[in-house]
Amino acid sequence: MNETALTVHQTARPQGFPTAEDFAFVESSLPTTAVGGALVRNLYWSVDPYHREMMDDVPGGFALHAPLEGRTIGQVVASRTPGLAEGEIVFHRQGWRTHSVVTPEEIRRLPRFEGVPLTAYLSVLGGTGLTAYVGLTRIAQLREGDDMFVSAAAGGVGTATGRFARLLGAGRLVGSAGSTAKADHLTRQVGYDAAFDYHDGPVGDLLRTAAPDGIDVFVDNVGGEQLAAAVGALREFGRIVRVGTISQYNTPDAPPPRFDYADLVEKSLRMEGFLVRNYRDVQEELYEFAVPHLQSGRLALDETIVDGFEGIVDAFLGMLRGLNTGKIIVRDTTETDSPTTVAPQRRSTTKVYRHRQPAD
């Protein structure tokens, strides 16, 4: 192998919204594989909102001038361990690089299901889908007929949450998004009953119009004004599932949401956050739930595909600015899809763009 390797390093701590200048692509020879390890050529990379938090100078955050990490799917191309055979497809977390050296303990073998592409293991069958599934089944304890509001509903977790909730028997589904086009997509393609662009006015008013009788569950990916609006709309014994606070990732000094804290007591509300890494034991249950629906076509993949590793920084910045619909995944240019593919009608939206500069 005469290839070279590319790795993305963070070079500066962002002040507010990150820019391309906060990253650098570093070229090197292929990493050396020691006894007990294997060299993986990465094929698919996940960029996620949590990466923005890790860019700051926080415990466990990214180190400057060092390779970044992330969820990745790749193929073993050279092995010096009997635990990994050349040609195997593996999942690991040493992403943001074209090649990684891993040990058998650092990878997860992916089960192969007929009709399910590899990208699904980074979207509805991966951390994104697991977050949605845990939020609904473990934290919200969704009951049949529950009316639900989801913020950032057009993102990866939001689309998975809406689709899973519909399959689990939820009642009225309401979502918020960052544009009219995305709100329309939620109702036309994803299964939401109503959706609104949160830029169109006070969120409390928009939510009252979309859910005039109130809601039972709020799945919160945003925080801020949308959390405050949901507290007011929740019925007695309502549940708030805190997934993320993307509205504050790039504005850490923004004031906290203002709402009537008495509502938490008077309506017996429950608010709970969680980290999906604490629910890895639910992964097999997610497969059992989601895979049959993928195979039957009842569950579609919501994915934005970015072609070329060189576009990974643009993909990350675009995701933070909401340019994606569904889960955003970066794909090696030699990959057109996985060995088994999902029929086109089962893939809700697959957009492909290369090196697109995010716009404000």
C-alpha cells in the first residue's frame, strides 16, 4: 500500500461559532500497525453535535493539534491480530481520519441484515437512533396515544424520534425546524402531524397553534425558548426528555430559558437528561425493533450524505448551521453504498454535496 493518510486536527478553541480555520488536515504516511492491532481504511464518518462541546477547553474535550475522534465504519486492510481478519467491516470511534489502527477491543462488529445499508449503523441503528429510542422508551416511557413535541425535529435524532414514535403508537406529533422547507418535509415525509419554523414568531405561540390541546412528552434537542414553551404546553404528568442544548453550543453566555418553575410542581412534570453511552445494553433491542421496519419499508432512512473525506469539516459546520435533513454522514468517494442496499423509496432523503461552504 503506497497510500498516504489524512487526519483532521483541531488547531484552535472557537470563540462562538467554529470556522474552518479552527481545523487542519494533516497528511502523513499510513500508520504503523503493531502486533495485536489492525489497520482500518475508513469508509463512513459521523459528525455529531456533541463534537462542538468537545472543541472547548473542557474535561474530556479534544486536545489541540491531535487527531479528533468520532463514530466511524471502515474495512480492515492489514491485520496483525487473529481477532481481526482482513476484509472485515468494523465500527470504531477513531474517526476524522482516513486510516485508523485499532485493536479487537476497540471495535464493534456490525451484524448484517438483508436490505440494510452500512449508513444505517451511523443513523437509525447507530448512536442517533439509539438516542431516539432510549429517549422514547426509557426516559419518556412513551405510552400509546401520547401527544409529543420534538425540537430540532428535522435533524438526525429528531427525524428518528418522530419515526420511532409513530411506530410506537404516539398520538399527535409536532416538530420544530429551522426553515419552512424543513417543516414541510417533517409533515410530508417523516410523519409529523404539524411542524413550524421557529423563526416565524414566539415559540410559545407557534406551539399553541400546532398543539392547541397541549402535549404529554417533549423531546428537547435545543433548550432555550423552545424548552420554556414546552413547559407551558405540557399537561399534567408530562415528561421532558433532555437530549441536547444546541441553541447554546455556540453562545455559551446566552441566558437560561425563562419559564414558570411552579409548573413543574403544579403539573407534576418530570424532566430528565441522559447520555446514550450509558444505554449501550439497549443496542440489540433497537435492532430487534427497527430492522424489521427498515426491511418492510415502514421505517425510512433520513440521511444527508457528503461525498469525500475532504468535506468532513464543511459537513460538521453545515450540520451546526442546520444545512442537513436527518443524519449527516460523510462517505468515502469510492463507496456508492453498502453491499446490500435499501430500495430508493425507503430512503427518505439522500442529498449529496461536496465541499459546500456553510452559509450564515
